[in-house]
Amino acid sequence: MNSQLKTVLLTVLTLSAVTIALVELSGVSATALFNKYGIGSEQQHDHTHDEGLEDRNALQEKVQAMPKTSITFEEDKFNFGTIKEGEVVRHTYKFTNTGSNPLLISDAIASCGCTVPSFPKTPVMPGNQGEILVEFNSKGRKGKNNKSVIIVSNADREKVSVSFEVEVE
């Protein structure tokens, strides 16, 4: 095999590995898509993928038609510190509906399949508090990790982000 062909093959192999790494890091992997659309989750247990997606779209339309309100988080960033690979850690982001209309969250979208958010499915009345639980699975995630969850609601800022960082040994 000549050296030019070896160089071409090595370049193709390198580009393929980089592409796979970028897809995994961007959260577009199959796991992230399953997480995003709730496939296999308790809320979608009795539904097909299409029915779950239709339900989500209907909820998003309902939320967009609702009067605007305000959401205020006690904290929007959290640091888990250092954990061992394979540990699953959880953090609860507490928020308050600081507006004058009911607050309804239509979705919580994680930046990675390793992160699973849970959010209230019922409206949070003005002045009341709610919680968004975020679970991070550190398996295969050695090193420093910065992850985020986008919260979609009828708040003035329709999409707000909460995030965390963690060092995995």
C-alpha cells in the first residue's frame, strides 16, 4: 500500500472519530433524542412515539397561548464538585412564579443524554414554588463536565437555562 493511500485512509478514520465525538458531545446521540422526546420514560409508558410527540406539541401550543408570567430561580448554576465515574447525582432547582398568571412548563431539554430533567406537569400558581429535578449519570463521562437544561414555559423569557458542572474521576 502506498503512502498516499495510507494518508487518505488515516485522514478519513480521524475525521470519522472526530465526527462521532462531536455528535456525542453535542447531545444529538440516540440517547439524547430518546431523552428529549421522553421515549421509555414513565410519562410516555403507555404511548407510542408519535402519540407522545403529538401530546408534547399540543402542550407547547397550549403554553404559548397562555398569558405571560415570570419565573425566578433560587439558583441557575450548581457545582457537584468531584464524584467517581459511574455515580448518579441529582440536584433540585427551585423556582418561584413571580408573575401574576399561572406558570406552565411545557418542556425541559437536556444538553446531553446523560442528563435527565423532571419538571412539574401542572400549573404553578402566582407566588407558589416549583422544582425541577436534574439527574446526571457520570458513567463514561470522566473529566470536567458542564451540562445545561433549557426550561420552556409561558414565562416572559420562554426559554431559560439552568446548568451544572461536575468533575468526574
